[in-house]
Amino acid sequence: MQRVAIIGLGLIGGSLGLALKKAVPGQVEITGHDHDRRAISQALKLQAIDRGERNILETVRDADLVVIATPILAIRDVMKEIGSHLGRGCVVTDTGSTKAQIMAWARELLPSTVDFVGGHPMAGKEVSGVEHADADLFQGATYCICPSPLASQQAVESIRGLAQRIGAVPYFPDPAEHDSLVAAVSHLPIILASALVSVATTSQSWREMSRLASSGFKSSTRLASTDPSMSAGIFLTNREALEHWIDRFINELEGYKELLKADEEELENSLARVREARERWLDGKETWDVDDRPEIPNVSQQLTGLFVGERLARRSRDLLKLQLSRSDDMRRKRRDDDEGEETRG
């Protein structure tokens, strides 16, 4: 019987408990901790956990696996509190939406006698709370796994196995790469939804506007209902990447502003290219093949990450920005060449 401790009984923590009990019934004993008594009671009622515990140290006592599923800014305090109370060989993971900062906290606060393997399931809802927990939340979702450079291969395999058991697809990105990429496709959309709500609801015409706001406005602003404490933690631990993508989005908006001055054909062609790109993504044509998915980093790669440290993280971010810039230049050149061919034709 594997002893699992889940710290933080919100949507993700509760869903993980339900998913594990569904995947391996009778093989795990789950103790759940939360500062909110109601969350513990609800988790017990849903049978997402076997035992609720208000004392966090009792929660992790004799645990084989500890999952920290709190908002990001609480993770450091949790690590600091439980670090000296974890058993030798315990595996610790998290579900935070950013990874570089959390990996740094783990290096600082967790003892060398435990294995830390960072995690981030790319799954969720705009609503929060264990009452919305779903055993199938992780089905088909990408599960990002970022091992500590000193984590044992066995510990990494255990988190990969966890991801697979709950129906997710393991993926092993570099922490800095992870943070830059999710900033674009996960964190920026929350900011955009929030900005759209803000610009509309602060308008003097909002009373009239609200009567006209329908499914388009509702779906476009769905992520503005995300738990503010969770969003704030994400933004504050991923400032640099978010600033980069916000700047890119502002440039894109300026481009659309210019398109409004263009003729109908140019505007329609631009919108058609965007629609085609989205359809390709929906059809799965922009994702990797199974054989191309990155594998677990070997010991040599993990040690390289340990010694290079933050310099590598910064270099990774710089290279990613350069690659994105070059990609934009190539797309623009290809478009200009295509237009030139059409003109000559």
C-alpha cells in the first residue's frame, strides 16, 4: 500500500486523489491536508482522500509520495515547513504552473535525503475548489515533469508512472523552456481574458453593453474567473516570460489595427491564415509524434543542469526568444516572397 500525502485540496489536489483511487483502487492510502476545514470535509465526502489532517507534519509522516497542490506562492512555505520531517527516500512533487522558481525553492529548502520531481498537469477549469474535482480531469492532458538534477531515476519513473496512471501524457521540458512556453498558451490567455473584462466593464456603456454580451464574450472571458490568488502567483513567478509574450501580443494587435486600414482581401486573407493555424492545432497536426516526445533526462543531463544552474536557464530563455524572432522573420519573408510571386504571375 503506497502512502500518498496531498497538501492542498482544491480542484487539482482533489482531482488527483479521485484519479488515483479510480486508477489503482485499494493500492494507495491518501491523506489530505488543507487550511480550510470545509475543503477537508468535502474531499472526504467525495472520497478523494482516506483521511483528513489539519496538522501538515502529521500529513507527511511516513508518506512515500508528497504532492504539493497549493497555490504557487504557498509552495515555498510548505517546503520550508515539511522539509525536515520527510522520511528518507520520500518523493516530493508539485502541481504548480511555473517551474523554474519552484525548482529553486526545492534546491534551497528540501533535504538531500528526498527526491524532488517538479510537475505541472496541463489540465484545469476556470472554477476552483474541491467541489469541482473530477477523476477524469487529467485524461489525455500533457503532464510536464521537471526532475531535480539530483533526483533518482526511480523517483522520476514514479512520477511518470503517476501521470500515466491518471491518463495523462508525460512530457519532460527544461524548467525555463516550460515557463516561457506556458506563458504564451496558458498564462497570457488569463491576462487577455481579464483585460477584456476590464475594458468592457469599466466603460460608461457597460450597462447597455452587458445586454448584448453573449456567447462570444462569455467564452472569450472564461479564464477571467480563474482563482485570483492562483493567477497572481503564476504571474509573479513568471514575470520575464509573460512580459515577453505581452509585448508580442501588443505588436500583434498593432498589426490588426493596421489591417483595418487595408482592403477587404488582405484582411480576409490574414484571418484565413489564423483560422487555418487554429484548425491545424485542433486537428493535432502541430503536435509531436509519439516517437518524438522527449524522454526522461539521464543522470549526465541532470548533473549538467545542476552545475550550470541559472545561467543555463537565462540562456535557454534567450535562445527561445531568438528562435521565435527568427521564425517570425522567416514567416514574413515567406509571405513577402509569396506575394511577390503572385504579383509577377
